[in-house]
Amino acid sequence: MRTESGHSIWINGTGIAIDGQEISPAVIFDRPEIPYENDAQMEKMKSLKKQLRRSGHFVSAAVTAAAAALNESGLEMEHTEKAALLLTSTFGDQDATVDFIDETQLYGCEQGSPIKFAHSSLNMGASYAARLLGVKGPSMTMINFDDCFYNALVTAYSLLSTGYCKNLLLIHCESDTALAKILYKWQKTGKAEIEKPFTINDGTSSAVAFVLGTGKSSPLGVSLSFRKVNEPPGSDKEFQAGHSDARLHPALTLAWTVMEKTCCKESFSLTASAGLNSRHSIQFEIE
Amino acid sequence: MSIYITGMGAVSALGGNLSEHMEHLRTLSGGAEPIQGQPPQLLFPAPVPHGTTEHYRTIDLLIPTLEEALASAKLTEADFQGHCAVSYGTTASCYINDQQFHQKLRKNVVDEKSIRAYFACNPAEFIRKRLSIKGPALTISNACASGTDAIGAGMCLIKSGQCDIVIVGGAEELHPVSAGGFFALGVSSKERCRPFDRNRSGLNLGEAAATLIIESEESVMRRGVKPIMELAGYGNANDTFHVTQPSPEGEGLELAIKMAFRDAGLADISEIAFINAHGTGTFHNDLMESVVFNRIFGKGCRFHSTKGLTGHTLGAAGALEAVMSALMLEAGLACASYGFSTPDPEMPLSPLTEPFQFNNSRQSCALSTSIAFGGCNSAILLRLPKDGGAI
């Protein structure tokens, strides 16, 4: 990339959902809970949970993390409507895809469910997040085995810095699937000699979301610089929020560092890095 | 900052290269004959032989378009050592669309060869590895708008100063899973599709790939190449209406089109010679597009759909239609909307019924729109470079 010093954007809200459940920074870092602004907002969140009750765990995790990040950012509805939405994932909602293919294989290609087909589309997570949270700006879904979170940050930076949006909801979501389990097993036993572009843990459906902006729009806002470096990863952080999926480590590392920073009152900067694959890492600097 | 298209390549039912596409657009003749598929529906295969079993057909389709685009842009391997990236759209190639693979996965007996094929078929990563590109490789999977959004994401990478050259495009193979899916939705047609026609009965799926080389103005000057077209504007908006149906009023599409105009600095919409509409031949899509075009452009709007010639190529559609729009804009000729004959009284506008010849020095722009599952709406605006492309 061109800028050796990395890219700079603002993080105005962070949300984490492990297996669909929001992980509150208040629990992890003893940080004061961000209250819902009013009863209407509280009702909105209750309604959101109701609307998610029939969605799959991938969609549920993505929307829950995104809603938490938006709540933390305090972004007003008029700005949320104009925000962009970017969802990144290595496989997407594989379970939903598999559901439809299963049907066509079991009952014939004429017998698939239209609802399952619609939900097998890889952009359904972003679609639900946009619809339920009222995000009407540019929306994109990216599916990459390699550099999944880094690619999303680069694209988010591009959209923000070129004026396509002033705020952007970035979601990295991963689900535990049959393929993930097989790859994980192979990795542990050394059975496969294929180049594995990412590591797999026997994890759960989880998501990390950020409200990014061109400026500081929340009292908890921090500036972020990031860059990809040609160094193998060190030991990734041990996360306290359960047994998280290793594909999410770069996003979780960033979320954790932001939460650490917003919990301390000092004005120093924090740095962190996380492995993208066996050869590259991503470095973050938070101020 | 201006961004230029310096190379293009395409394969679809219309042919295996750009000149075959232009020839068919000029004469409005179909290329390869559509075939009857299963479940019962008409399908548009591309005249590209099947390649190795190392990767899926989507990659077989992508490779010739990549080679054609690289050759027309006069790019060498050395050019990729700089600030280059890939941004490519697909809906199916990078998920488990390989039924054999899926059957094995269900039985927990996945072999290494299947896994290799699965990982080899992420289009952007395939191109990055093939050309040893060091920059980002983005695979955009935004359903039927994937191709247009991949172009848009590539534009952003250049505009933000992160890259000089981006390989953009889209690729999609015909596949029983998507054929079964659109059949299940009740929107696939057994007859040749008739976009915007009163008697339209749904869409035909097709397969295609289209690759474009886009560059910053500085890169074009440094390499001394002649740009084919300016990639002037991009817009994208979500109508947050429904997971599969577009909003009837098309607020999202209107926002996307206006965003593309703003991005291009377009002050006078009469500079737009024609619109290549998404025009799938489905009831809701075509009605909505007609309503939006009427609201923005009024009764004089000239638009067509090329899906009667190529079928709906899903993740490739936006890129393929951008390439065909560029060819037609360059030739000063917009083809008639193939398959249209009877106006729909519910629609405020009808598409072109005859080829439209225009003076492309005055009407120097073309708009291409894409609409997708998940409420996605995208638009790109192409503009013929001034002074024949001399920069």
C-alpha cells in the first residue's frame, strides 16, 4: 500500500457478539455502561431482538454486534441513514447456503424453498443489518479467505476518505460450520498440506462491529491507524469473551484495544497487532 | 481525480471476446443459442470450453477476459509490482456451489483436492496469485450488483490514493443451485426473457465474465496508454425494503443514480446518451426501474436491457453491462432492448425499440444500473474521454 505510515480513520463505536450474545465492555473492563438514550431506543432494541428470533445465528451475531456499536457511537438516525455498511467474512453464512443446497439435493432441484434460497445469498447478513438498523447508504459484502479484515478496513478507509460516506458500519462476522470444523481438525492433526490462509478454531458464530467515521463523533471516539506488515503473527491475545473464532482475531484485537483505550483516562496511544495468516500481520495504533 | 478504463475483456452468450460482443450489439443478433435447463427454464451458456478440474467454471470464464483486458491495456507483469489491487464480483463461485464438494462435506469425507478447488475459486484471490499482485484482493459478493460494486470499490481504492491500477470485474457460471433457486422464487422463464414487455414472464440465467483495467490519470500518463473510457461516477444505496424484492418506489436506485451523478460532477443529464438498465424481465424489477427513470429523466429517457441477449449473469452482470455500455458509447450506438415488443400500461416509460445512433461528442455519457437481493442498488456512469482520449 502507498501510505507507509498507515491509514487513519476514527472509531466511534464498537460492538461484540459471541454466539449472538452481546459482550458488553462494562462487564469486561468495568467501564460504565452506555445507557440507551431514551425509552424509545430501548424499545427499538427489544424489537430488534424480536425480529432476529427467526434469523440464523450468523445474521443474529452480525446485527447484534452492529446494533451495539451503533448504540455506543450515539450516531443519530439521520446520520445512520446515510452511513455505509460493509460486512466481511471468510465463508459468509455457510449454514444458510448449505440449507438450500441440502434441500435441492434431498428433494430435487425443483423443490428448493424460495426463502432458503434468498437467505443463501452471501449478502443477507448485511441486508438484515441495513434493514433492521435503517442504514441506507452504500452496502457491500466481501468474502475473502485471505486478509479478510484487513481488506475490509482498506475498503472502509477508501469509502470514507473519498466522500462516499461520513460514517460506516463495519461488521466482521464468522460462523462455525462443517467446513470450519474439518479445516480445524486437519490443522490440528497436520493432515492437510494445503496453504491455509487463515487459522480456524473450533469456535462459535461471532461478530465484531465498528462505527467508523471521518471524524470524532462520540465521546468515546478514538483515531485508528493500521497497516499490513510482512511479519508472522506473534501470539494473538487471549480473549476473555469465551472461545472466539480465530478468524476474528484481528477484529477482536482491535475491538479490545479500543475498549482498553476508552476505559483508561490517560492520553497515551495503544498499539496492537494480530496475525492475518502465517506470513502477515496487521498493526493497529489507537490514539 | 479522473479514473480511466484502459483495458477490457468479456465472454458471455454473445461471444468470447469484445469484437464478437460489439458485432452482436450492432446487429442485435444473439450469439450462442440458449438451451433448456433444469428445472425447466431457458439458460444462456457462454462459448468457453471447460477447463481443468483444479477450479470451477467461473475461473474458466474469468481467465480469457483477464487475458484480453491485460492485452488491450498493454500491461506487463512489471506494472503489477506497483500499487495494484483486484476487486472482483461474484455471487456463487466463492461459496459451496460445487454440489459434489457439498455431498462429500455432508458425509464428512472432504478430500484435499476438493478443498483446494474451493479455495482456488475466490476470483479476486485467484487473479492476485496469478499476477503476483501485492495489494488487496477484494471479492465483492453483493448478489446481482456484485459486478457493479466491484467496479465501485476499485474506483474508491484509486480515488483514495491507495492504488494506481485496479483489476475489476465480475464472473459467474451457470449452475444448478442458482437455477433451482430462481425457479423456487417463481421468477425464471421457460421462454426467452422480455425485459420491460407487458408479457414478460421472468428471467433467464446466463454465464459470463468481464474484466476491466482501471487506472488513475497519473498512471495512464506515465504508461502512455490511450484510455478507452472515463469511469466517471459510482453510486450505491440500500432501500432497506425486503430481502428479495426491490422497493416499488425505487428510492434506493434513485439515491444510487444521483450519487453517481454527484461523483461524476454531472450537471446536465442530457449528456447521458442511454441507460443500460438492470432489466431482468421480472415483474417487480422492470416496473420499479421504469418508475425511477421516469422520475429522474422524464419521458425522453432512452434505456434498454441487454439481458435478452446474454441472460441474467448475476455476479458478472454489472461488469459485463459496463463493458457493453462502454463499447456502445464508443460506437455512438445504443442497441434496442432485445425481447421488448408490447408496452406495459403500468409502466411510465418503455425501452428503446430501435437502435439509437447519437453524436457521442455531445452525448458523451452512459449509465449502467444494477439491483440486487438485500435491497442493494448500484449505478456507474461512463464518460467518453475528451479529445479522443489524449491526456
